[in-house]
Amino acid sequence: MNERRTLTVTSLLSILLFSWHWADEVARAKEPGTISAVGGLVILFVWLYATVALAERRLGLWILLVGGILGSGVPILHMQGKGLLGGAPDNPVGAFFWVWTLIALAPISMISVVLSARGLWALRRGIRR
């Protein structure tokens, strides 16, 4: 499997895991499901568009790099204070899924960071990957 295809797959997985995590937070009323979520939807749109339409271009690789960094940072944001759950879970089965999406999101996003950085480096050096 070439690096571009792997980058596309890891970016799509990161987007899927992030959206599942966010949807779970909205469903449990840990995040507001109001019009203020439009900013998050725009971020998901740009990340997804860069993955499927711009992955061959420098701009797309930069967006995927930033998306991978942000995806890697989501678990870190949740680890502030009392750990990933911030206290006792309200539903242990649902809490497992919520934490699992965070744990899976970080390494998959980190792979996207590495692959997009390698892609940018290759473009700079004039190497086609």
C-alpha cells in the first residue's frame, strides 16, 4: 500500500473516530448540540474535503497535518484533571466506547501526521510518492 493511500485511510479513520466521539458527547449532553456546533461541522468538512479531494496537493497535505495534530490532541485535552472520564462514568458501556474512540484516535491521527509531513517533505524535494 502506498503512502498516499495509507494517509487517506488513516485520515478517514481519524475523522470517523472523532465524529463518533463528538456524537457520543452530544448524545450524553456533555457537549451542547446547538448552533454553536457549526464550527465543528466546518472543521470536519474541511478535514474530509482535504482527505478526498486535496490529498495530492500541498494545501491538502497541510490540512491533513493540522487535522492529524488536532486529532492527536483530543485525548490530551480530555486527560486534564481527573483522567479521560473526569470522574465516575454515567454509563460504563457507553463510557467504554467514548474512551475507546479517544484511545484509537490518537495513534491513528499520529500516523496521519507522520505521513502528511513525509508527503510535504517529498513535495519540497520534488519526489513523487
